[in-house]
Amino acid sequence: MKKTFPVGAAVVLGLVAILSGAQAATPPHDVQAGSYKVDAAHTQIIFSTLHFGFTLYSGIFSGVTGTLQLDPAHPTAARLDITVPVDSVTTTSAKLTGELKGTDWLDAGTYPTATFTSTNVTPTGLGSATIAGKLTLHGVTKPVVLHAHYVDAGVNPMDKAYTVGFQGTATIRRSDFGVKTYVPMIGDEVTLTIAGAFEKQG
């Protein structure tokens, strides 16, 4: 039985290039400016949608790649470009995972990647910002807004890379991207929760 739709967009990744969390060890104005690359091993996109109205069903995308241009002194100039391999989708059901990759759902064979490119970053408060951009999924491009929160920054004690982390959320309608299987029995509205880690380059 098919259950849910994952959205690769993921997306994905709630970033800002600014902002602070009051509890962060490194305040936002002290984050190093420069070019950052996604730390794929520690970046996740979780999707959730209603299953027959009874429960929220979730899965995950991984293997995210991309870049972040960041300057805390000029947060509105931040730039985020993300690519998500659609075939990376996984759930707790092997059968469902296979179905989601198939032609009735995400059609990973025809549309192997989802991408997000930011167009505007707007600070919304202490430690938060909205990131407007264009999400391309299932061959369709639509505007999407990420709500991002700065977590912290510093040197990763394992690989010694300077790293900045963000948490983000977004909501889309899968039917807007041409993925309409079982709507409305399986929820059209999909919530994305993004944990984004970025390593400074150079």
C-alpha cells in the first residue's frame, strides 16, 4: 500500500548566512565569511505528510550537495544552491521506498535530482530568516520559502573543518509539482525539515 510523497528538494536546506541563536557558542556576527560546501554526511532532509488522515508519515533524503556564499555583515547577499539525489529517498518500508522512486511518484529515473536556488534572504528576528528561492522537482519549478534558524559555527573536532549549521523548514504541495498519486487520501501538503551543515572552503 502506497503511503506518502517525499519531496526532494529539498531542498533544501535552511540556511541563512547570518543570524544568531542566543544559545550559540559562536554569535552570528563572528561566523566566518566565505564560500561553504555542503557536508553531505551530516545534512538531512526529512519529509512528512498525512497518511489517510491518521498519522504523519516520514522519510528522508541524503547525499545532498551544494554551496553557500555567506557574509554575516551582509546577510541579504547570502546565496544557496542545493542539489538532492531523488534516488536517495528512504523510508522504514522497503516496498514503499521502491514505489516512491517509481513513475507513479517521484520518477527518479526520469528526474534524478531536485534542486533549490535561493533568490532572496530576509532576516526575520534573532537567529532566524526566510530564504525565498526556486525549487525544481519532478521536472517542475516553483517558488518555495524556507524558514531558517542558525544553530552554531566552529571547528569540527573530527575533521578540523570550520563548519556552520542551520535548521530549516518548508511546506509545499506535491500536486504543484505534478505528483498527484492518491491525493487527497495521502496528504498533498508535505512538510520538510532540514538539518544543514556547511564546511568552509579555502
